[in-house]
Amino acid sequence: MFACLLELTLFRRGHGPGRFQHDAHEFLRALCNAVAVASLAPFKFGDDAARNFAELTTLPNVLFGFDVKRITRCDECGSACETNERVLDLDIPIPDTNACQQLRSLIASMFADEQLVGREQYECNACGRHCDAVRQTIIDSTPAVLIVHLMRFGFGNDARKLATPVAVLPRMEFGGAIYELVRRLLFFELR
Ligand SMILES: [Zn+2]
């Protein structure tokens, strides 16, 4: 198995009104979407089962797709709610710091248990009220090619590129599978 890592910042042309931004990740998503739409065109008027199967067998899905399961358990009544999501890549938020971050640690923190307390309390259907809860995020299947998108953009008025150094090992475990680094793409802002 191999990993393809996309590290990107802003690729900008022009300034002021009418300016537009593109990056490698946006391009990849647009390309995957175009391939999926073209692949599914013959099934446009087919039945749901055929279309669902076709969606799972599009090239982007076969290459990059994997499943993430989220289980939220209410602290009050113990009931659990499970959701499943099919994703094509990992969007990794990057902290704004000068300290070097390990990619595997950033990924591990994405899949660490999340305490939903205070303003983040969980609205429990079983209790009918807001409760403290714990959310587990589980890698339910692994992709043939893992795409990691380091989100190096700031938010709000401070929308600058984050220059936080991120260390990437040539081999990495993800969901029990071992991935080897194939490509690391860097896009720099053009002015
Ligand atoms: Zn509850």
C-alpha cells in the first residue's frame, strides 16, 4: 500500500475583486468528482441498488475511499448513536506554532476520543436533553491510497498560510495498515 501526501498552501492569482484561489487539494477533489460523475452517468436512470454499487466502484472510491465510524455515547443514559461516513481523504488541521509536529501524532489526535462537555454537550435522543458524552472516531476500513491534506490556512481575518513544520515519516501506520510515502506536494503562494 502507498500513501500520497498533499501538503498545500494557497495558490493565488490576482488580487482584489475577481481573484481566485486554487490548490492541489481542490483540484484533486474536482477531478475525483468529475470522474465519479462520468462513471455514474450510465446509472442515472437505474435503480438505487445499482447506483449505490456503482458509486462504491468508481475509480476515486476504489483508490482513495475509506470508512469512518463515529460512536457517541451519552454519559447520562449510556445510549449510543452510530454514524458512518465514506471519505476520500484526511483533512488534518494544523496548529499555529513553530514547534515541529509529527504527522502521525496529528492523525492520532483526530481519532482520539472526544469529550463533549460544556458548550459542546451532546443532544441525546434517548434522554431528550443535552448531556455530557464521549465520541469515538474509528477507522472502519482503509484505503488503497491514503491522501492526507494538511490544512495550512488560517481562518477569519488572519487567513495567512501556517508555516508550522510537519515531520512525515516514509512509512506510517493507519487503521492497522502500513503506508509508504509516495509523494509530498508543496504549493507556495504566488504574489
Ligand atoms: Zn442520554
